[in-house]
Amino acid sequence: MKKSKFVFLLIPFLLSSCGGGEKPPFDDDGMFGDDNDDVTIPELKDDTSSNYTFDESVKNTGGTTYEIFVRSFYDSNGDGIGDLNGVSEKLDYLADLGVNNIWLMPFNESPSYHGYDVQDYYSIEKDYGTLDDFKSLTEKAHNLGINIYMDLVINHSSDQNQWFIDSAKDFYSKNTEEGSKKDWYVWKMNSSSGYHEYRKNGMSGIYYEGQFSSAMPDFNLDNQEVRDELANVIKYWLDLGVDGFRLDAVLYYYYGSVTENIEFLDWIKNTAESVKKDTYIVGEAWTNWSIIQQYYKSTVDSFFNFPSSLDGYGNDAINGVVKSLVDANKFGDSIETKEKQMKTANPNGRSSYFLANHDMDRSSINLTGDYAKAAASLMMLLPGNPYVYYGEEIGLKGQRKSSSTDSERRLPMIWSESDKTGECEIPDKETLDREGIKIDQVKEGADDLIKEDYSLVNHYKKAINLRNKYSFIQDANFENLTENISKDDSHVLLYKLTNGDDSIIVAHNFNEKAREVEIGDISAKILDSINTTKKIPELNNGKLALGGYSTAILDVK
């Protein structure tokens, strides 16, 4: 897998693209409309394997992270609520899938079903189990080579957190004595945007900042005592086996101030590193790339690439290029530009690509069938670290429609159509029932689909397996090669991933039918492939023939 230079040419084909959730209306020859009837579709041999093949010798070191909402994942004790022991029971499944890390959504004690308003930062949510359960989970995960990432919510707390209750009393009474929490939160004597009146325990006329809601008061992060306490929280969980943190709402630490937010992010990173070296940190900056790029000036490892997710709509949207809504060359150029900008800001930084998360409609709303498979292949073979939202690998459904709760996006994982052991109850069901929301969900679960040939879950397993095999791509440089393809074809993506002496070429065909690519007068070989439509790729006389919605990895000497 060495560096090399080469030229790509592609036989002209598809001029049009498609939209929506269905495939475009192809002619008999597989072309959209009648514009490209002269395109030659290569004849490829059928892949007669019973399923995808996996390299069982590789270790799960490719950086794939699996996001878990504990309440909806697996119920180990039959009370209808997912728990930490349930996650432990499914670690073997995740290891078999190829997962390197798991991100646990908030598991501290909280009054809400979702946990993003922490009541006690040193506790385990009682619905999820005990501290001993957490210790057992981390121990088993580490034995399997899986890291644990904790969702760290320190922009705000719950209004039921004792710190906030004490702060209200101290601010109201103007208590400045030692131990006062008067300035632990942001208080004012008058109302303004983002502030809420405190009307409890006989108090009123004082206002606190809560940019998300009145139930989530914002910390005063300039207060050294607050920082000291949060440093203790970080140390506490790192000492208990946490390997990294997902930082919630980093844009809101200092609302509207990138400079102050970066300073605080550096403080978090330095605090964590002082306890455990190489603590991995990824931040949620749900905004456009021009702002995300600025945040890479911090020492934090990574930020979620929202513009490439299903929330995005630009040239670097994975959904767009897979469904031929975005020109593949424009996609490649956009990714190359952003990767270079990110590395310029932070040479040690990594991108975090994902399709959807707990705040978004499920990826299955937009990506089904071969589209879903092609998206998984692409995401797993980009630099940085990919994130899989639990159930994405089985096409789990979930879409917030008219309801006032995001619980529809956080529905229970389905494990089996026939065996309901461990299946959780719908979270925040009272709200959904009150609002008359009916839930539609897939029938087959992970345990069913893993036994089915070429299922979506096996496709994810195959793509992750290849990512683990070529784990150097986490820190690889991305070079778009699609521009060398004939401009008549806008739905084949080619790029090089290089890290030191390691280099591979990745080819994705986002057409329904096979396509043939001329790679020039060079010595090349196919290292691996993902045969989505069960066609075996061929490389003959400098021409690569690749099946529809399929992927090939090339070694060019």
C-alpha cells in the first residue's frame, strides 16, 4: 500500500440524478432516461458467496464509535427500561460488528427520560443500575478492546440539581460567605432573552440563564469553583474507566463567543489529559462548516461533521452523493478542502462523520436498501472516526412528526421478531400516548438480520471490517481523484487515502448498474471490495469494472 500517481478516465454514462427515497426510473439498460443509451455496462461475474466475507484476523482498531441510548438499548431485568447490564450483555454483538468505541448518552441521575439535565454528576441514573454495574461494563468492554465514551453535559445542569437550588438561595439572599454558590450559575435581577424567572421556595424576581429551557440552567463557567467541581467530575469518571467524552452543546458554553468557547474546550482537554493521557474528546458543534472549522483551533480531538450528515444539504452531504443529488467530484473536492482546513487548524484533529444521531430523524427515513448500504460504505471509508447511531445497522425507524418529544427518534432497539427478551418500552410513552402518536417500527431485529445473507447489518459489519483492516485511514490525508473522471459521469467517486507509507485508492460506484473505470498504464490490484449488488469487481488491462452501489479498495504500486 504505497504512494503512487495515476490518472483515471471513466466511460461516460449518467447525466441525471434522483431525489426522494426511491431509485430513479431506469431504462432497460440501467440508464436514467434515453440520454446515455450508448454506455457500455460491463458484464461481471456473480458473487456466489452465501454472504459478505470478513477478515477475522483484524482487530477492532478502526475507530468506529457506536452511540447508545441506554434506556432504549437492552433491558436485562425485565422492567422495560434499558440498563447498563443490558449494554454489557450486548458487548459481544458490538465487538462482532467491529465497534472500537461506544458512546453512552447521559447516564447520570436525571429527572428526564433523556438525561441531558443532570441532577447528580457523581451518580448513575437509578433506572440504569448501579456504580458497580458501570464498573462491570467498563471492565468487560476493555477486555473486548472497546473504549467507553461518556456524554459530558456541563453547559447546564438540571434545575433539580442541588447546586442550582443552593445557588438560587445564595443569590436571593446575597450570601457571599465561604461555600456560597451564589455565582455558580448566571443570575440577573431582570428578565431578558434566554433567562427565566426563579419562582420556587417563596422566591421570585430573580432570573437565571437557560438557553435550552427553564429546566436546564446554564453554569457560570467563569467561576473558578465551578471549574474546580467540574474538574473533579471529569477525574471521577476517568478514574472509573471512562476513555473519552462526547461534549454536549459546545456552542453554548459562552453563548455566541467562539473565542471563549475554545478557551473552555482547551481547559476541558487539559483537565482530562492531566488525569488520563490520550483521553479522546469529540464536541457537538451543530452549525455550519465555517464555524466548526474555527473550533478545530482548540486542542479538542474532533467535532461532529453535521454538514455531511442527513442534516446537511451542501456538496459534502453523504446522503446527497449516494442518492446522486450531489456531483461526486464536488463531494470529493468539498471533503478534500475541509480535511485540509481541519488539519491546518489542528494537525492532530480528526473528522467525525455520521448519518444521524439522537436529535435527528433516523437515517432510514432517507436511506433504504442499496442507498443505506452505499452510505455505510462511504462513511466507513472516510478519514477520521465514523459514528453509528444504535439500530442504524438494522434500519431502525424513528421520525419526529407532530409530537413535542424527541423520543420518537430514540425508540427501542429491535433484537428479534419472535423473541422479545430484552426489548425496551417506548421512552416518554406518556407524551406520545397523550398526543395520539402511533409508532411504526421494523419487525426483524439484529439477531434476525445477522443470520440473513447480505442484510444491512452484515453490510455494516463488512464495511467496518474493512475500516479496521485499513485502520491507518483514521489519520489519513484525503485526495480527491474524481476530477480525472470524464465529466459525463457524476456518480462515481474516487479518492486516495494516505498516511505515511500507507496508501489505498477507494472507488465507490453510486449507480445502480456496473461501471468501468480506466485507471491508466499502471500496475494495480484489488485489495478488497464490498459487493453490494453481488457482482465481483474485475481489474484487467488497466480497467476497473465495479458493480452497482459497490466499493473497491485498490493497491497501486
